[in-house]
Amino acid sequence: MGMQVVNHGMEGDVSRNMIEVCKKFFELPYEERSKYMTSDMSAPVRYGTSFNQNKDNVFCWRDFLKLYAHPLPDYLPYWPSSPSDFRSLAATYATETREMFEMMVKAIMESLEIDGDDNEAAKELKEGSQMVVVNCYPPCPEPELTLGMPPHSDYGFLTLLLQDDVEGLQILYRDEWVTIDPIPGSFVINVGDHLEIFSNGRYKSVLHRVLVNSTKPRISVASLHSFPLTSVVKPSPKLIDEHNQPQYMDTDFATFLQYISTREPKWKNFLESRKIHHL
Ligand code: OGA
Ligand code: NI
């Protein structure tokens, strides 16, 4: 499940500036960008050139910059200092997407009818993790032979995705890949695996992929939001009763890291591995 939102409250400048400054980052000399290259998943900043640096059997046509973003003051000093306005523009962007996320959590809790004061999950999400993933897909001479990103669902609760004006993102809808129109200033909101688990399957995480093209580079910025990395993600106890058994196992970040240490995250394999099969 996903949706595209337009009247979200973020000023057009904030998203435009973010795209522009990210474009400039990817235009920096390789020596500058590669300072941030690491296979350490817990590094505050991580630059790379494929989906999974260690276990990459499908070559992906993509550069990325991943920034841990919450609590912001802890991470900001590690973010790239070049281009010179990168930190300030990206910090504004991260703060505003976080506000948007909080609004959406409220709406989702209401839709699940679990929006009372005793909603521990809502409190945890307020202090939850945030990672800003900037993707850059350079033009590809033979676009039909590769993908920018293979089919996957996002690890997290919700992803707020900003695209520039070049299409490429596709979502699997009724067994067909549908291209999502890059409406300027809009956000694509994707349900992630953690919301599927938390809602005990009422929300489904979205399968999506990215195509590349032979003429134009493409930039996207995904803000991934979820519970704190130390939390155990599980179906909301408020949705479980004698008629509704939990459909997913309790899942923590260590389990996920263990899972991807031996394979690539693709399709909804990780989530599938957490499903409980009742007889
Ligand atoms: C992602 C992602 C889509 C895009 O970063 O997880 O799916 O359009 N990005 O770049
Ligand atoms: Ni994704």
C-alpha cells in the first residue's frame, strides 16, 4: 500500500533545495564522495555505489548516500561538509519530513482504532529512527539490461519519498509494475515492513523497484522512519485477541542485520521469513 501526497505542508523550496544540493554532492570528485564509503551499517554516513556493497550479485545502477538523522544533533556533525550548504539544507529537510511522518502516524493509529493515550507504539515512534537515503541513478547506456534498484519493500514503518522530475519509480499493483508520475513537490508514501508487522497485516508493505534510462540522471530522497533501532517490532497487542492471532514473529534490528549478512534484501523475503504460519 502506498499513496502520493501533495498538500503536505512542506514549502516547495525545502524539497527543491534538497534535490539540488544532493545533485551537487554526487557531482563532487570521487575522492570527496568516497570518504564516506564504509560497509559499517551503523556508520552515521554511508556512501556507496550499489544496493548491498558486500553481497551484490545483481549490479545496480545507483549511487547512494545514507544519513542517520535522529537525534539530529548527534549525527549532523558527521554529515558531509561539502557542498557547503549541504548540512543546513539537509537538516531542514530531515526535520520537516519528520513532522510529516508524525502527522501520518496519527492518521494511521486512528485508522487502526488504537489512538488512545496508552499507545506505547506511538510514543516509541515519536523518538524513532530516521534515515535519509539519497539515491542517484546516472544515465545508463543499456537501461533494459539493469535496474536502479531491484524489487524490494522498505525496512521500516513508513518511507517518505521525494523524486526529482525524472520518472523511474515503479510500484507493483495488482501484479503489474506501475510507474509513479513524478509530480513536483509531491511525496510518495510507502508502507514498510514494520507497519505491516505492527498492524498485523492490515497494512501491507509496498513492493517497488527503480528503472533507469539512457539520457537523464535521476535523484530521489527517501526518508525512512520507524521505531528506535533497539525496539522489538511486533503486532500491536491492541489488535490481538482470541479471534486475531499474531501473524508475525517479534522482530528486532539484530535479526534483520543477521538476515542481510548472508543475502540481499529483495522482494518481501525478509518479511516472509518473519511470518507465522498458523495451522
Ligand atoms: C529506496 C527506494 C526509490 C527511488 O530508497 O528504498 O525504493 O525512486 N527508492 O529511488
Ligand atoms: Ni525502497
